[in-house]
Amino acid sequence: MVVNFSDKILVAISQHGRLAHWIHVPLENINPGTNGFHTLPDGEEDSLLPLPNLTATTLLGGHAPGHETINQLYARQIGSAIATKTPNEKRVLVVGLGLDRPQADRDTFFAILDLVLQCI
């Protein structure tokens, strides 16, 4: 689910109705000197990696072993997708995750990100 507010973008990814970890990713001023606009990575860089200046901070939850790291990766990757799609985006991204267990395998990771990209 994606809900847009005037100051925030809320993305919720849930399995079995749970949301156990909330993360925020500020999209404003991630590239100083570009007047709030994000620069796209060069063709030589790996475009599958999240933008290096994005920081994901846990707001609530995420204390289960292994969940915090992979969930922050999801949040940063979603933030990178939004920043790449709309370079002048300055709102804060809030991601709510409720995955049964950390989904670190490649196929699941890309499947979840594909679903989010279809919503934004």
C-alpha cells in the first residue's frame, strides 16, 4: 500500500496483516549542491544499489535479529526508486514492514521491490 501526504510518502508492506518495523528515509537534501534534485548514477555504477546518501532510521520495532538490516535495505532501495523516478521529491519516506522473516534471498527481494514499484 502507498499513501501520499503533503509532507510524507507512506509505503506499507505486510504479510498476514502485521507491521512490525517502521523506518523513515528523508529524501530532501541527499545530494548537496543540486538544489534538492537527485542525480542519477553514472552508467558505470551499479544501478541496483540504493543511492549512497540515503539514510534509513528505525522509528519503531526492528529489534528481531536480522530484521533491522534487511528492512533498512528495503527502505533505502524504495527511497532510491522514488528519488530516481521523481528527482525533485523532498518529502520524507516512511516504510512500514511486516515480513514474517527477513527476506534476504534475491528473488524475494526483487519481487517485493517490483510490487512497490508498481504502486509508486
